[in-house]
Amino acid sequence: MTFDSRALMSVIRKGPAYELILDAIIRDPCPRVCATSLAELAILLNANGDRLASMTVQSVVFRLNMSVVPFLDADWPKALDAYQELKSPSAPPRLSQCLIAATVARTGSQLYQDG
């Protein structure tokens, strides 16, 4: 299963449903996270005052034994397709949603959906 930056932020900050997310990561035989999600997570942590954001992110990935899935040059067309599928008249999808959708499609993984 692939986990996004929101799921990992919830675990780090002990946010809503973090125990369920953590349990899902631990139970998964091959938990994954997209490299783009790690960048987003580190930026968000840094923006919120975590001066050791890169170490925090590396520690979480290591301690939870997560595989990092790269975003490849072949993924960008699928990211554009995801944008077209996810957009609505009221709001565009987050960039990270489109990037994750592309890597999930390539790897055949499922995206963790909390709640």
C-alpha cells in the first residue's frame, strides 16, 4: 500500500487517526511512500518550524521500513490524466494527489485512504 504525506504527517504529529494509519503501515508487508510525498512532507515540517525536517522524514521512513517509490519520466502523463480525473469545478486537486496517482498506477499499489 502507498501512503501519502498527509498520512505520514498524521503519524508524526499524532494527529487524527494516527494509530490506525500506523497500524496499517506496520501490518503492510511492503509499505510504500512516493519520493514526491517525502519532499512535500519535509517542506511542510520545515514550514511549521521543524528545523530537522529531513532527519525526521528519513527517520520515519527507516523506522517504519517503508520503500520509497521514485517519480519517473514515464509518470508525468499519468499525473496529467489524474489531474483531469480529479479536478472539479469547485477546486483543483493538489499537485501531490496527481503525482501519487501516477506512481500508484505504475506500481499497481493501492493508495491508503484514511477514514
